[in-house]
Amino acid sequence: MLTYQDYQRSAQYIRGQIGDFQPEILLTLGSGLGFLAEETEDPVFVPYGQIPHFQTSTAPDHAGRFVFGKLAGRRTMIMQGRLHLYEGYDAQQVAYPVRVARLLGVQALIATNACGAINADYKVGELMLISDHIRLFDPDPLIGPNLDEFGPRFCDMTYAYDPELRQIAREEAAKLGIPLHEGVYFYFTGPQFETPAEIRAARLLGGDAAGMSTVPEVICANHCGMKTLGFSLVTNMAAGMLSQRLDGVDVLQAAEQAKDDFSALIRACLPRI
């Protein structure tokens, strides 16, 4: 079980690497989206594996490091790759970076991911603003003794994805002429893609997109008082939506094709967060 002192030791190590730089925003980059970290001004790189109590990222295309620097004028702490339950980590380990970011002074989380479209109106390469999420029986990072230093025993999730930040995203997407869906993210642990029956069930329950990340981090961000904004990049149609098998390579190809719109929207939102 992780302790408050564990988080403090991790934050202390990072402070030793970044000096007096104090990040304002944590930006988590999902599969195929790590390119945005390369746009950071005067970057400082801190590999996860060097930080006490951190785990390493093993997912394909995840660099597994923090990138500290300015992006669109804001002091950012970028996760160039994240951790997942399917890598064998528990929910607290997956969400660990969020609490460390809070100790470093971060006030807001922008979570991004690659997703499969459940909503038939969505197309590969389009972006979805996350309005809410659904998780059923997956592990929860808040299970266990509550760390009062971060937040209350019972965490409210009514506005898990901050309404004001979502409005900013809508406005900036409209200015840029970028189509932006808004929908519900349905969380599966992976690593296998979902079955067509699971996708049909998710659609009946109100899901618009399916993915294997983001939710543990968002739960912890809300618990410790951070505002959260979430974006999903549609990289494939979910299982059963088309008469074809799913392939992880398609995820990276779709992300490459959509990177200009994705980068432009994140950059436009950052100054207003």
C-alpha cells in the first residue's frame, strides 16, 4: 500500500531535477500522442524509472518519461506515455503520477487517449471531448485507507470532467474549425480489445467510445482537487462496428494522421486553463 511519504519522496526527487520550475498543468499523452511533448520549450526530461516508487511504462509507443517545460505559454508537466492496469500495475500505481503532480503544485489535468468508437456517428481521426465516463467492476485507485492529505474519504464525481474547461474546449475547437464530438468514455482494462458483445453492452449503457486508460487518473485528480479535461482521439471503430479485426498498428497510424488537429486544439486550450 502506497503511503503519503512515498508520494513526498517522489516529488522531492523530481524537484531536484527541475529546480525552481513549478508546473501548473499535468498533460497525459496516450497511445500515438506522445509527439506533443516534443513541442515543449526548454524541456527537462525525467524518466519514470529514475523516480522513487514510480513504475516504468511498457506500452508500445510510450516513452515512459516526464517532460517539464513551457507549452503554449503554460508551465506543463507532460507524461510522455502513461501506465495501465494491463501492464500488471494496480490502480494506485497507475494513478500515482497524478498525486505526485499535485504535490508539485499542479492545479489541472488534461488527460488524452486513443479510443475505439462505439457511437456510429464517429469517424476514425475525429476527436471526442469526454463529458463523463463509465467504469463497472475495474479496480479503483481510492480503495484502501484514505490519504486525507489529498482528499476526502468519499470523493464526489458529479463533475469529473470540469464543465468550464469543457466549454473552453468547445469554443476553441469552433474557432479552429475542428469537429469535436462530446461523449461518454467507457473504461475497459485491456489489453485485449473488447468483444462485439461487450461493445453492444457499452452502447446500451450510454458509452460513445471505449478505451483502456484515463479513468484511474481522473478519479485521483478529482479526489485531490484538480480540475480535469479529457480528450479521446478516435483511432478505430470498436469491435463489431465493422466487419474486420482490430489491429494495434491502426491506432498509431490514425494518431499520426490526426496529430495536427490534436496539437492545435491542446495548444489553444492551454492558455485558458
